[in-house]
Amino acid sequence: MTAISTSTPPNGLPVHRVSLEGTRAVTALVAFDAGARSERPEENGMAHFLEHLVFKGGETFDNYRAVNETAERIGAQLNAYTSHDLVAFHITARAEVALEAIDLLTDFVGRPRLDAEELDRERGVVIQEIARSEDQPSTVAEHLIDRAAFGDHPLGRPVLGPVEHLRDTFTREAIVAFRERRWSGARGGAFVVGNLEHLPTTGSAGGADGALDDLFNRFPALPEPEAYEAAPPLLTRTLVEERDSKQSHLRMVYRPSIDPTDAKQRAALTIYATLLGGSMGSRLFDEIREQRGLAYSVYALAHAFSDVPILQLSAGLDSTRTVDAYKRMREIVTELRGDGPTHEEVERARAYAAGARVLAFENTNAVARYAAQQTILFGETIDPDAAISALDAITYDEVVEVGRGIADELAVAVVGPHTTADFD
């Protein structure tokens, strides 16, 4: 059994402790409901830019060298990520230095300096990151499908934002205001996952694990942010970025009819996506790649934002075969809607999905990321054992129902030598 406990320091940021047996590592992760979908139009890219800036130092570790060298000195790995959903910062270290690792993380993330000179230097770094993404056709296809499916809604905007925002409009004052508006403990969480044997059990805050609460209380107490803009209806349109290339990148997005706030329905969608295109035994891989040789890379994945689920099919393939692959991929979804999968397919996909989750949860960082997603987006249990059990419990009929609820309407994005008329 996984031991889980939660406390809340005075700043309102919940601190979740997840004790895992059989590991020598600890991951500390802090996340907020402050990803790209929480940005105003003129702020697009700010959540990600702020992620970069906090690494430049806090009060104790007051510059980037102190942050980086301290992490190396204790043998820890630091990183962060920004998605449409969340911004998160995490450190993974051996259990014996867990308190030192958390001291470092909570210093520069909880009380960052956000130095104006460092801000100007970092602009160029992120501009180069944007330029690199625009040189990668597969990344361009991901941005294009978001815009095809969600339009001008925040979910349709790239997480990195446009270059002109970095160059012209992101001031220190605007960035501080965004942080104070979105980084609220009421819409965030801290997660300490792994071997917790070396962490103290008392602190000045009093009670069990008070020393941890003291460290995470470095984050300011902020009011709960306004709700972000609800997801719009699916835009069923095709966007093509024409490029003179031999390979094309195809993306297709459907809107499943499941309730994304229902954990059982999300689990059923995961299994459906697995049998459709989540493994080498899936329908897409078997037919599009192995039988027809239409694509080297083909897969399906499911994702649930807090208020909308999506099913995405993706392929990287010879440009002369893109339209054939597109038509057949749509036909496979239609066949699953009408005929359903076989019992054997569901059994195999359920075992594969649950097994993949078991293997992922051998990593303390993966458990921490899962816990952040569960509690901040959905307000649900963070127990990794429950996540595995949820997949094991899904029935054949529940998976069939997911397939029936995926309508024929979809959004399409393609990067390659094509026109929108090719996909009518």
C-alpha cells in the first residue's frame, strides 16, 4: 500500500506526501493551474517564459550558478515544464539529501528574484527555442492541430507564444502580475514522492512534517484566481501548412463524448486509445504501418483537459501516401464505432495500458506528475495504486461505449506538399 498524507501551510498550498517502498529517490514537485490556457491573449507565452526566469535565482541561491551548482553538489536533477494545463517545477535526488533538494527548489521557485537584466538575457534564449520549434515539422503540426481544433481559444495557442511577445510586450511588471494572479495555493499543490525516511517529522510550523510545511510556506499567500475560459465546441476544419518535402506530418483530432471529470470514463478512453493506436499491436500500427507500409510513425493518444477530452491520431509518412493513410485512419475509427473492438483487443489493450502505468510509476517523478494532474485538474485521489486498479477494472462494454461516442466530425492538420482540398 502507498502511504499518503496531506497538510496545508498558512499560505494555502497543499503539501502531499506519497511514500513509496523500494526506491532510493525522492521527487519534490510544485505545480499550479497556471499554464498557457490561463493566459490572456497579450500574455501568450508568459507562463512558459516565467518558468525559465525563476531558475535565475531566489533569496538564498541568488543566481543561476548557485542554483545549478547546488543541484549538482547534492547529485540532484532539476527541471520544469509548462503545458496548456499546468506549470510545474521538480527536483529528484537521493533520499538522504531530500531536505536540501526541497530547500533549493522552494527558494528559487517560491521566492524568485526575477531580475530585470536576466529577463532581457533570457528573451533571446526563448526566441531561439521558438525558432527551433518552427524548424521541426512535427512540432509545427502539433501547433497547427491545436489551432484547427480550438481556434483563437487559449487551447489553440502555442505554449511558447509568438516571438513578438518576447521582444516587445513582456515586461517584468507584467510577469510579476501574471504570477500573482495565477500562482495561488488554492489552485496548486506540492508533492513529495518516494523514499521519505530521511525527512524530518517536526518543524516550527508544528505537527507532523512541519519542517516541510515551513519550506513550502515560502510561496506567497495569494487569492484564488478567476476561472479560465471554458473550452469551445470542436472546430471541424482542416489546416495545411504547405512545405516542399518528401515527408508529411498528419494530425487528426476527435472529441470523445465522455465526461472528462469522470475518472472511470477517462480510464476507458485510455484503453480505447491504446487498442486504436497506443501499441505495436494496435489497429493503426498493425494496418497503417505493418500491413500497408503507409507510415513509419503512427499512433493515437487520449488527453483530458479539465473540461474537454480529445483523441488525437498522428502519423509521419511519405507525402505521396498521406491522403491514403488519412482515409484509412478515418475508416478504422468508423469501424470501431460501428462494429466495436474484439474482446481480445480490449483485454490486450487493458493489460498493456495498466502495465505501462506500472512501469512508469517505478519513477518517482512520474508519480509526482500524475499526482499533480489528478489533484489540481480534477480534484481526485493521487494514489498511484488506484490509477492502476482503475484501468484493470474497465469492462469491454465500457470501451465499446467510448468508441460509439466518437463522432465522425474531426479537425485535421497537415504539414507537407498538400492543400486542404486533398482532405475533403
